[in-house]
Amino acid sequence: MESMLNKLKSTVTKVTADVTSAVMGNPVTREFEVGRHIASGGPGLCWRIYNGTKKSTKQEVAVFVFDKKMIDKYQKFEKDQIVDSLKKGVQQLTRLRHPRLLTVQHPLEESRDCLAFCTEPVFASLANVLGQWENLPSPLPSDIKEYKLYDVETKYGLLQISEGLSFLHSGVKMVHGNLCPENIILNKSGAWKIMGFDFSISSTNPSEAEPKYSCKEWEPNLPPLCLPNPEYLAPEYILSVSCDSASDMYSLGVVMHAVFNEGKPVFQVNKHDIFKSFSRQLDQLSSISPAVLNKIPEEVREHVKMLLSVTSTVRPDADQMTKIPFFDDVGAVTLQYFDSLFQRDNLQKSQFYKGLPKVLPKLPKRVVVYRILPALTSEFINPDMVPFVLPNVLLIAEECTKEEYIRLIMPDLTPVFKQQEPVQILLIFLQKMDLLLTKTPSEEIKNSVLPMVYRAVEAPSVQIQELCLNIIPTFANLIDYPSMKNSLIPRIKSACLQTSSLAVRVNSLVCLGKILEYLDKWYVIDEILPFLQQIPSREPAVLMGILGIYKCTFSHKKLGIPKEHLATKSLPHLVSLSIDNNLNLNQFNSFMVVIRDMLTRMETEHKTKLEQLHIMQEQQRSINISNPGHPPEETKGPPSSGNQIDDIFGSSGVNGKENGSAAAAPQPNRMSLTLEEKQRLAKEQEQAAKLRNQQPLAPQSVKPANTSNTKTKDLTSSLLNNMTSLNSLSLANSPRPAPVQGTTMSAFPSPGPMVGSMGASVSNGFNPPMGFQTGGMGMGMGMRPTGPGLYGGMATTTSTPNFGALSQNQGPMGQTSKAPDLSALDSLFSPSQPKVTLNQMGPKPTPGTNTPWISQFGAAQNAQTQMQGAPVGMGGVPSGFGMQANPFFSPQNFAQPAAAPSLNQSGVKHSASVNNDLKDLFG
């Protein structure tokens, strides 16, 4: 590693020393920064070519440097001849201006150590490309070493040289005199340029139609830098000391041969015996062998043979050479047109740019990137041409690597992102948005690309908005999530709500539906679904767009809608939309399919949840059964009302399940009971036997309560004791008023005869058939069924059993004013809770009232009936109760007043004490 660093250090030091020693003190360095050595060119490749930049403008240039140390071996007068020859060539080049000649940016400057001048950026000389690497840096630059000319580059390069000669011969009446690969320069974009006018000859009569050129005799004793390259000279230079424009055409023929033969000229010349060599060459040219030209393309082989003719008049002139079929290649013509664009008007340019996408794929990438692309990007300064140029630039960008795109294309493209006129620019960018988002750096995307998309969404043109909304889903996966969530989605929502165009609104919904998969679940639920309810219009297309978003969100495996949202927001919204009058049958059916799917999933999920909860409860009960004397710690304390009901009636009674057998009391473990508990258990069994001798509560069997908690058993036994001891409250022998027509059937199943609307007797489930007086004074008697009843599946509105019918042969209810003893319920509370007797918690009897059953059960029943939403009359008595109503709200069934009460039109007895009781109970 250290050796490599030392080698690199020595190389850099050497190059720096060479540049410093060569250019040090030259006036060129005042204005230009000299970079690395890249190539060589000129007569004998004596000029070193360096990269450079202009200090004031940072404009890129090439710096040509001739180090005078190269000619230290010559005598002073020879040095002066060499320097004068080089200076003449540069000065002549500086005076000439043509696209086919190398452009001089800064004239020749001389210092004590070197000559230097600056030109347009240069890649290398043709001689370097063809394998002549003299005066090149070490190590050899890889781009030169690996450079291979494409056919289109060769064709167009030779065409450019022909055009340059045509300019010299016809325009300025000049013969170049030393046309060879050393004096042909390839600039940075690949164009071939002519330089090396050291031996150029101007016409002696430029004003006349037929120019005349005076030629110097060959002097073999002069230094090589003071003589042209003899291998590319026409024979007449040496043999007849004459020249004209045809002499340059001979040189062109040798150059063409060298290009197709790896840089080798037609003949090798012995520079020490030049005359003898040329005499021999002349004989060979008279009958040139086909083998000499076999590597030259067939379509130009005859033209090269004519150019190499000994007779100068046979050679084609430069203008004729530019028109040969060999140069009619589509690539060469395209490149030629680019070079002449500055002469074209906008209409001609636009036609050319329209056809360019068909040609670009046929051209080599290097030609396209370094030759065509700069010409295209230079047109960005002309806004009218941008819509025609931009598609070609983006087509080139597709073939570039990301690094090439950032280096070569993006700097010119960034200002175009901000152009809003003409509008076609925005449309073109939107169509290629995936390319831009893929190759543009993230920072530039946020600063330039996405703002352009936002402008398109908010554009005043409906067509642009539609196109943008259609295109956004194609590249949505390339947009970073924060930009989409915070910038893009809000603009799409705003466009949907504010637009007056139906197409924009529908496309907004379609766009949102397509990009849902790139959003997270809760963002969709919190931002997208509530937005759907804000959309003001109700056109069928809009409604179907809304439905589509709901459906996508509901069915997408990544998203989904929770059942709570379905129940409270999604389904109500969809149901209301589904009955819109604008929908046709198919559209309505589409709504109903989605609604049914949502209902099915909501039902399935919630049912599964309840089933799991039920299984957990059953498991907990089974644990309680297995440990009867030791209830779990978490079950201590006051049991819930649901557990009390389960313990009293059995879980099957609460759930409405039929077991088909009589209820069996659970048998606790007698080995673990004390004497007192055994006595209490015997008492409970005695009370249960009395109940079994009476009519059962329901015909179906009751499932035993799945609990062995002795405290709960105390509750059961004490309730039964209280009910048995209240024989004075029996209604078995009380007179039954005639039933009112229109009442509904009792919700209590009975083995005895039941009363319908015609007045038959009805059983309350405990005692022999009895009738229930209907409440209300002539009001509606029917109650709406609310679903399966608590005791057997029939429609019912109340589920409280008639405990008042448990005792028989007692006096009327008005003969006692003592409240029932509820002290036995105290055992319901755990020892850790403060003891409050149920006598203290129960309702107090109203003074002057002798209806304790109404006081005991009225409040609870009132709360239950108020939940039914029944209308209230008679000072708070709910009206509209039929035989399904709770009998505890009909005091007439219990009271037997001393005086004969008066009957109303409905046959309902009235009592002042009863009315007072009802007022006290129900306000």
C-alpha cells in the first residue's frame, strides 16, 4: 500500500513539475487554470494538450503547450526556425474561424520556456486515437488507450474534414499543406477539427477565379518540425515542387486509408532519401494494388483510389467529396444537421426534433451523449423549442447511467423543471416521471421534481389535472412516504373537493384508490375514509369511486377496516349512498355486495369474540365447580347481577336454552360442611320440594347453576323463604276482571290454559290459571316483540317472574303494612365489604300505603319499561302494556279495596290509594 502511495505521489509530483516548468511564467496562466496532461497534437505531436478552465468564468478550455526544452538539441537558428514555424501555424489558425477548424479561445503567448495558447475543450488528436502515443502522459490515459472509432464517427469525421478543406480551398483560397492525423483534433463532443497551419500556402491571386499557389522546395536538412509529414504529402510536392488544392485531396485520401488501417499510411517513406522513395511511390500509385485498399469500405473504395491518383486533375475536389453516397448515412446526416442548426428557423428545427427519436436508437451511445446531447441542451434557452427538445433529452437519459445523468443531463434539466410555459413541458415531464424519480438524487427530487407534480395537481387546466392524476399511480411507489402523506395526498383531496369538473373529481378518487397500497392502515382510516364523507356531489361515477375506495381498503390484506369503524361509520355511509336515485341496478348491486361483505365480516369477527369470551367464562365456572369450598380470589366480593340470575334460574334459563329435564340443585360436598350448613341445606331441600309440587315456572327444564358458592345458595334459600312466608299476598282467589280485547298473549309459558284476545284464562306459571289486568286507561294494549324471550323463545317485553303468586289462601294485600324481611340477603356481600342490610337498601314503604310489593319491585320495573320507550300516562304509569306487560305494574291485580270500586269503560278498577302509590313510585 505504501509503495502504491509513493508511486502515486511521484506521478503527481512529476506531472505538477512538468506543468509548472512548462507553463510557469507564461501569460496564459494569468487568465487560465492549467489542469492535467490529456493528449498531444500538432506537427510531430509536439504540442502537449492540458485540461484548463478560465479563471473568471470557469469556462472549460484546452491549453496547448510547447516546451522549448524539446528542441534544446538543435542549434539556435534551428530553434528559431522551429519556433517561428509553430507560431505561424497558431497565428494562422487564430485568424481563421470555421466550425470545421479548431476554435482558438486565447491567442498564442510566448515565454522564455514555452509557447501556449487556449482552444475549445479537446479530447485528443486523431493520431492519438489511431495509436500514436508520443508526448502523452505516463501512464497512458485509459480513455485514449481504449478508444475505438464507430463507423458513424469515422464517416462523419471524414465528412467534416472534407467540409473544412472545402472552406479552405473555396472560401479563403488556401492550401493546408500538411493534412495528417496529427493535425486533426477530436474535440470533447467528438467533432473532428483541423489545425496545424504551419505549412499552409495562400493563393497569390485571391481575387481571381483560378488561384495560384507557390510551393517551396523540399529541404531535407531542416529539422523535422520545420517540414510537413512526407507520408501524407502529394507526389508533386517533392517531384515537381508544385501544389494546389488537389494536393490536400491526396492527403485526405491517405488519411482515409490510415483511418481504416489502424493509422498506417499508404506507403512508408524513407526520410533520408525522400526523392527515391517518392519515385518508387509514384510507380506504385500508377497501378495501385487492390490489396492496399481492401480494408476500406467498398462504397468509398473507388473514391479513395481516385484521391490517391498520381494525376491531380483526376482527384475529386473537397466539395465533390462531401456529396458522395458514402456520407449519406443517417447518422452522419443527423450529426451534420446538428452542426447547421444555428442556420435553421424554429419551424425547421421542430420538424427535425420530431423525427430525432427514431434516429437516436441507431446511434452509438458515445455519439449520442457527447455529440448530440450538448446540442439539444443548448436549445433549452429557447422556450418555444423546449417541448420538441425535451422528449429527446429524456430518451437519452433513459440510456445513461445514474452517474452520467447527474453529471451530464441534470444540470441543464433543473431550470426546465421550473418552467411553467409552454404547458407541454409539464405534460412531458409527467409522462417520464418514473425516470426522473429513479435517477434524480433525493434532494433534487424534493426541491425540483415533486414541486412540479404539485403544480400539476393544482393547475388551472383540467387536462393537466386529469393527466397528472392518471400518471401519479404509475410512480407512486417511488415517492417517499412523508412527501406523499404530507404534500401529495392533501393536494389530491383538495383538488377533488374544490374542482367543478366531474372528470377531475372522479380521477382524484381513482388516483387515491390506486395508491392506497402505498399508505399505512391508520392513515387511510383517519384521513382518507373521513374525506369521502365530505365529497359534495352524488353523480354515479363519484359514488362508484367512493365505493371503490371503501372496497379496496376493506379487502386489501395490508389495510382492512376494523369492525368498530364498519359499524359506526363505513356501513352507515355506504347504506345512505346505496339508495341514491342516480344509481342504476348494477351500481346498486355493487353497493349491496360490498355492504353484505362488510356485514358478514363484522358479524364473524364479533361472534368469534363473543364465543371466545363465553369459552373463558365456562372455563372459569368449571374451575369453581372443581373447588367448591375455595372460590378464586378474584371472585370474592359482591357477585354481579348476571351471576345472581344464573344462580336463581340456572344458566339455561337466562340463555333461553331448553334442556328437557327438571332443574336439579347442585349437591355440595357434604364432607366439608359444618352442622349448621347441613341444617341450612336440609331446609333448602324442603323448600325446593314444595316448589316442585307446584306448577313450574316454565315447561322447559332449567339447567342447574354452575356454582357451588354457599353464599349464593343462601341468597336462593332466603328468597324462597321470604316468598313462602308471604301467604297473605295470594292472588289465587282474587276476582279476575274481564280481559280487554286486543291484549297480547302472556310471555310466560304455562301448562294450564292460556288467555288470548278472547278472554280465556291465563296462567302465570306458578299457581292455577289466573288473569292479569291490563294497565292503562283505554290506551293501546299491544307491545312490540323485542326478540326471543327469557323463558322459551316467545316474544316478550319483560322477564320478571310473578313471585306474588307463590303463596295461597292469605288475606288481602291491604291487611299488612310490614315490609318483607330481606336480612337473609346480607350473606351476598363478602366480609371485606361494609355490611349494609338489604332492609336498609330496599325501598321504604310509603306512608299511608299498604302495597309493599309495588314498593319492592316497582322501581326496577319502571326503569326497565322506560328503556322500552313506552309512552307514559296516569301520572307516570307506562301505557300500552298488554298481557306481555309485567303484572307488577297493574296494582289492581293485588289490591282488594273494602268499598266496591267504580269501573271505567275498559273495566279497570280505580283506587285512590293505588293512584297515590303509583305517584310515589313513578313521580
